[in-house]
Amino acid sequence: MQWLLAVSFGEIFLKGRNRNTFYKTATNNIKRNIKDIGYEDMYSESSKLYIKADRKDFDRLTEEIKKVFGIVYISEVVKCEKTLEDISKTSKEMIKYYEKEKELTFKVESKRTDKSFSLTSPELNAKIGGDILKEYNDLKVDIHNPDFTVFIDVKSSAYIYIKRTRGLGGLPLGSSGEGLLLLSGGIDSPVAGFMMAKRGMNINAIHFHSYPFTSKRAHQKAMDLAKILSKYTGKMTVYSINLAEIYKAISKNCPRRETTILSRRFMMRIASKISEKYEYQALITGESLGQVASQTIESMSVINESSEYPILRPLIAMDKKDIIEISEKIGSYEKAIEPYDDCCSIFAPDSPVTKPKLKYIEKSEENLDIESLEDEAINNMEIIEIA
């Protein structure tokens, strides 16, 4: 029996005008994710990608392939000759691998891409279903709610499978523009990047730190989170910006209670300038309404005024526990909770303003040489490529 992994893509691959581009992007991301595991061959046939590899690696390969957006499911399939005899024999043999209990119900579901095949799909379903019943008298047919399904794809060869693992779904990367993620060292921002990538947005990131007030380990933690996120987003550029001089200027010239709002407005303006230079179309943050002082509706309204680009907040209505569940799912949670402070927490005032007024914030900003501070931060930034 020749075992393969089959990758099934969403409808946008089948009908989208950029089908070839999407397919190529998804395939490249699959190759990138599984390169350390290895495989023998990879080819496509009738909207599915087939991967030949050592079967003992299938579970590991599946886990990595699942991280690519636009995939509906991954299947362990057996390829056989396109004859009734071989299809019947293979279908009956495959049940041995998956039958764990007695008195199970099943159905056969076939798709005949090769219309020259002698039987129609309903005829093939009935034929193979009958052969299975003769072989296993403890099985019963249930076409509405079966315990398992024997899937048969008739193409240049026949592909038969039972086990299917759901993919992430979503849209292929690149189908929804370019976004710049404000990546901190916390739980929320990697989840925000993941959710926007799932909607097809290419993700790059900007990270703000304040070394030497924050440690190099805190900076490395953020880069590690970017690496974890890149398993889903593909290659990523991270723009690392030091805000130490900006924080010192705010501390010296502005009310301490406004530090968080003022620094967030600096972040948005700097991110907007980076977006203009590198042609990103939106900013992405991990903000959730009411979670902290800078995430009240009044605070976010004032922060919005500092950005020339739309600010996407995919977590805005989510509870923290729901965000944590996604963080655990994508593998970023354990890294995110490592105890290294980021610049926001280091300089956070004891009693931050929660309902700022734009006119007062702008009045405080008159005490700062905003253009010079931002240009200095950008000129000294570090650009890090996450492969």
C-alpha cells in the first residue's frame, strides 16, 4: 500500500482569480514548515496536494501542515490502481487500520474527477459499500450520521482515505493585503497577528523596547514570539525600535499619568511612518476593550487620532480566557508568560489616565520635539528577518 498525505484547500483556491498565486504561497509555506522533518516527493492533482513521506512521520508532518492557512483538512490516503478490484481491496484493507470498536456504522463517499471511469459516484458508493458489508458483517451502513466514512477520489489513480484532520481554514496569505503588527512580549499581540493572518493578511511586525531599561532577554522573548508566529504567517520582517529616549522625554516634560497614552501615540506615529515607507496598509494591535487603561474607548479614540493608517483590533471584544486559549493553541502562551518586562509595563504610571481628552494630550505633546524623537528612533532601528 502506498501511503501519502493529502492536503485539501478551501474554495478560494478552486475559484479565485489568483488561484495559482494562492496555491504557490500555501505550498511554499507547507514546504517551509516541514523542511526539518523531510519528505520524498510532493505533487498536485485536481485541487489537492499529495506528499510522499515516511509514514512514521505523518503525525509530525500533519501538525506542521496544519499551521498553514487556507487548508480545510489533511488526510492519510492510500493510492491504488484505478480499477474496481483494487479500489475494493484497498477500501477493505484500510478499515483494518481504523476500526477500533464493533457495531460501527459507515458510508462510502466517492468523487469521480475522471469521468471516463466505468461507474458513476453513486454506483461506486453502492458497489464498494456492498463489498465492505460482505467483508465485515459487524458493520452497518448509515448515510446520514456514520461513525466513519470511506472517501474515494477517482483521478489518474484512485485515492482512498478515512482519517481526516481539520486544518485552520481561513484565507490564503496575501489575499487580504499587508499589515504591520505591533508585537509586544505579551499574550495578546501574537494572537492578533494570527487572527489577521487567518483572514489572508500578510503579517510583518514592529517591536518597541526601551533597552537598557528593559533587558536584552525581554527583546529576545519578543523575537521568539515572532518566530512562533511565523510558523503560521511565513517569513516575517520585524522592525525593532528603541523608545528609551522618548520615554525619558515624556517623563521629563509631561504629566506622569499620561505616559501610557503619549507613548502609545508615539508608537502609532512611528508605525505609520514605517508603513508608509514599506507599503503596509494597516496597523494591527492586540488591544481588547477595557482590559487596561490604554484600552478604554476614550483611550483608543485618542490613540486612533495619531495614526494615518487604519488600526485593526481583532481581539477587541474577546475575553482574556478566550485569547489565552488561542495563544495555547498556536504555541505562544508559554513563551509569552516568561517574566521579562516590556517597555509598556516598565514605564506604566501607578495611576494612569483612563478617560483622556485629546486636547489635553495634544497640549502635553507641545512640550516634546515629536518629529526629532521619532526620526531618531527610526534611524536607529534594527531590522530583523525571521526566516
